[in-house]
Amino acid sequence: MPTNFCRPGWSAASLLATLFICCNSPAAENVTVVIDAGHGGHDRGGIPGQRIAEKVMTLDVAQRLRNVLQASGYRVVMTRDSDVFVPLGTRVAIANSYRNAIFVCVHFNATNRMGASGIETYFYSRDSLPLASAIHHFVVGGAPSSNRGVRRRGYYVLRKTNIPAVLVECGFLTNPTEGAYAQTASYRQKLAEEIAAGVQGRNSVGGALSTTRVATSETIPLQPYMDQTKVTSSKHHKSKSSHKKSARKKKTSSKSTGSEARYASTDPEA
Ligand SMILES: [Zn+2]
């Protein structure tokens, strides 16, 4: 009905929405995004014997992410832009050499249990939570994978960076479905675009935009080895993973009755 469009409330909402979008234009930002493609060189990533090399997938998504962000006007720095090994300390040093910057680590997960699946996003410092929540919100929204939640963990690259830093695990390469998706360029492009959307929306997700319950430092305490996060708003409540590769692997009890991950994360990134 035409009258609906003339209601004051509707008009005000539209105006606010317009302002909101304008105020969040990346053109208004002067932020350097340091993109960290996980692994590289002799560090293939993933678990022993894994068919899909994580280092290849992370670099491809990172390069696509760079392209998307640059097209939106961001200054971007890559910790690696080819198949080379870069020590974690060097990655952190690169990130910490920029002011007014954020750090985005791109990884994929792996486990010996093929059924494990889903997206998870890690942060450490409180300042990193909005970025983690935003990236997770968009990546989960754009991926066919289940939502494994935003999690706090002391990965080296997250602990040692002094700028907002996030590590996103873009699905399990050991899962047949997610592995197949990851091997398509269009899906990797989609991942890059969703991560970029998270970068751009990092100051707004958690408020009006969020449809995913956002983690806080209070609801998610530090999880050095074990994951106890409740996944929310997921269609797939059975996702549960066992991770093996980490040198500090600590496979915990399988006390879960089937609702959540109870195992240490696989990704040895850190
Ligand atoms: Zn990794």
C-alpha cells in the first residue's frame, strides 16, 4: 500500500540506513589490512597425508582478498605472496610495523575425521573481537558450512600482534564437501569477498547487522587447547571435530553427547 511508504517511521529508517551505509564506506577509512596466508614453502599446512595442500588454498584466498580490498580502497600488505615459508615471528613483525592496521590470517582446517566441518574464527585480544565477529558473521553467512563459532585462543600470531588480529578457518579441507568447494575458484572468491565484507563491517556487526550470536571475552574464555564454544544459529548441530596435527595436540575426552566440538583445533598454524 502506498501509505506504508509515507509512514514517518519507515522514512526515518530508510534515512538511517542510508546514513549507516555511507558512514561505513571504506573510502572513509585509512586502514592498512595485513593479510596473512597461512603456511607456505615446506610448511604445507593441514595434517600428514592430506590431499589438498592448505598452503595453496590459503594463498589463493589471501590474494583474492587483497584484490577485493584494494578495489575498495584499502591499503593491503601481504605477509607472503608466493609459495614461501615465512616464520610466524616475521609475520607478526610485519603486522606490528603498521599503525592503524588490522591483521587477517587465512587458514583452512583439517582433521582425521572426515565428517568434521564448519567455519570457525579466532581472536585473542579484546580489541580483535569486533573484527572476528564481523568476519565470522559474513563468512558463515556466505558459506554452505556449519557455524563453529567465534573462539578465543592464544595462537602465536594473535597473541603477539599489537593490532586487531583474527584467524579465520575457512572450512575443513579433509571434509569431502568442504574440500570440493575449496577447490573451486568461485568459492574461494566468495570466501574472499565475505572476509572483505567483514573487514568493512567490523565496526557494525554485533549490533544491528548481526544475526549470529556474537562471542564476547566473557562468554568465551581463553581456550589454549580445548574448544568449548557453543555454536549458535547453526543448522548443523552435530559438527564436532577432532584435530590432530598440532604439536601440542591434546585430544580431550569425547564426553560430548553430540552437540559441540570437544577437541583441540587441528590447525597447527600457530
Ligand atoms: Zn592452517
